[in-house]
Amino acid sequence: MRKTLFSAAFLVLFLGFSTGASAQTFPSGNWQLTAYNFRQKIAYPLGDTIITLNIDPNGKIGGRSGCNVYGGSFSLADGKLAISDIFSTMMACDEPLMSFERTYYDVLRASDNFTFDSGVLTITDKQTKSFVRFARVGKAKPRNKC
């Protein structure tokens, strides 16, 4: 009887931790931007420009933001996403791609929420309602031309 109670308590404890951990997991892997909505309602003509986000389970992010390569860190605490320490190469491209990159980084920094549903990752700044939306891809795409 004692062994059964111990096993049952362990199982409940294990399932409780497992459920809480999966609800707090930022989905790692390689992602490609499929949609965005920025507060200032400017439509940036991205054409065939590929924007990527690579999420490492150890708290690092990186990718291609159109013209430049970027990196940074992320953390999750109390259900809130925090993306910080964003840095990038300093290549120059034509406008409006440079403006898009600056706004993209700003949205990542300000975002505090994410959803992952049916293979789609959406990172949102609840205050401005700006978001970036990604679909999973197998590998990061080759470098874009400016």
C-alpha cells in the first residue's frame, strides 16, 4: 500500500512538472517570417527577401533580418517572453529594408508573449499589438541579396 501511494504521488508530481514545463517552452528550431503587423502600419515591400529566426533551446536566437545577420538572447519567466541583447552585422541596404530591420528588432525587443499553434509561431508585443509570425523550416535559407 505504501509503495502504491508513493508511486501515485510521484506520478502526480511528475505530470505536474511536465505539464508546466511544456506550457513554458519557446519552440526551438529554424523559422521563416510569413506575416507581420507593425504599430505604424507601414507596409514594407519585402519581395523575395527571406527573414529568419533560429531559436536555440539554450536561450539564444539568431537569423537573417533581410540585409543583416542578427543574434540575441531570450528568457521565459512567469509566462512572459523577454528577448534581449539583440546585435547585428552592420551592412547597409536600400530603404525600406533598413527601416524594416530596425522595426523588426524593436518588435522582438518589446515582445512579451508568444503562441505556438499548428506549426505557426507568433511573437507579440501586447502593448502595441505588433507581431511577427513564422513557419518552421528545415534549414536556414542562404544569404539574401541587397
